[in-house]
Amino acid sequence: MIEIVSRERCVGCDKCVEVCPTNVFDTGADGVPSIARQDDCQTCFLCEAYCPVDALFVDPRSHPLPQPPDERALAAAGTLGAYRRQIGWGRGRTPGARLAVGPALNRSGPPLTS
Ligand code: SF4
Ligand code: SF4
């Protein structure tokens, strides 16, 4: 489920707002989208895949975390935007390469395959 929109990283492109199939985000007055309807999140990772600056974190569990995750810790661990990186989206990457040969997504929660 979507947990974080990083105010430090977001450039206000609204891609996440556009691609979310369940209209979870509202466009922010300051350009940074807000998570307005978290319960509607389908944990599809589309927003994280499309975010060009790795400003989003979708936790693989299908329920909100009891405590919001620590954005700085996630950033330090390279977890913000990790889904986009692992599917090979973004300049200079090869789409699908990592998923074809690499391990299951390394997220803070249980593996997606379990
Ligand atoms: S994970 Fe999917 S459903 Fe959830 S906020 Fe992102 S795009 Fe929307
Ligand atoms: S896709 Fe990323 S940069 Fe664009 S508005 Fe959403 S969080 Fe911000």
C-alpha cells in the first residue's frame, strides 16, 4: 500500500496522479500530491514505477503500516523508487532485466512471491 510521497524529491509532475487506477492521490496545491484515499490503494506499484525521481514508496503489504515508515531510512537503504529500478524503468536501464535474472523484490515487507 502507498505509504510515502517524498516532499524532498517530488517535482510535481503529477504522473502518479495520472496513472493510479483507483484515484488515491489528490493534486497538491503546492505541486506535491497527497495520499488522499490510502484505503483505495491496490498495491499495484504503478505510481512508484512511473515516478521519475523515486519519490514514492509502496509497501508490498495490502494494509497500511501501523506507523508511517521512516523516509530517511528508506532513502538511505535505496528503497524509495526501488520498484522502478528493479523493473528497469528509467534512463539507462534495461526494462525487465533485473526481474528476469534477479531475486524477488527486496522490500521492507515479505517477498511479493509469498
Ligand atoms: S500502488 Fe497503485 S493503487 Fe496504490 S497509489 Fe500507487 S498507483 Fe495507486
Ligand atoms: S510522480 Fe513522483 S515526482 Fe511526479 S508528482 Fe508523483 S511523486 Fe511527485
